[in-house]
Amino acid sequence: MLTTIEGIYRNGHVDLTQKPEGVCSEVRVLVTFLESDVVDLRQIGMSEAQAADLRARLSAFAQDWDSSEMDVYDEHYSK
């Protein structure tokens, strides 16, 4: 059985975002490093000023997006 779980590499350790189900206490793993989440603004044709403006305008929604009630949408779209 293969199980994929997202994690973050930090200071030489991988912190998993969730606990894997059905996995024994010791098991071999493969770790694949993905590209950074950093967006190259020039590549998408956006200036730093435009990005700052967009970030400021979207910040009004942050509290709603980060609420636990919104997790249902993450679960829906991950299927």
C-alpha cells in the first residue's frame, strides 16, 4: 500500500501535516522535494506593488478562509 501525505522539511526534519492511518510505527519512506511555493512575480507579469495591493485587498477574506468551517471545501476538492 502506498500512502501520500504532505509535509514540510524544516531544520533537517520532515513534519507531516496529518497522521498516516494504517502505518506501523517504523516503515520505510520516500521523500520527494517539491518546488518552492514562492511565486516569481515577473514570470506571471505582476509587479511587487500590484502583489502588495492584491494581498491587502484579499486580506479581508483571510479570517473566513482560515476558519475550521472551510475545511469541508479542502476535503471536497481533494477527492
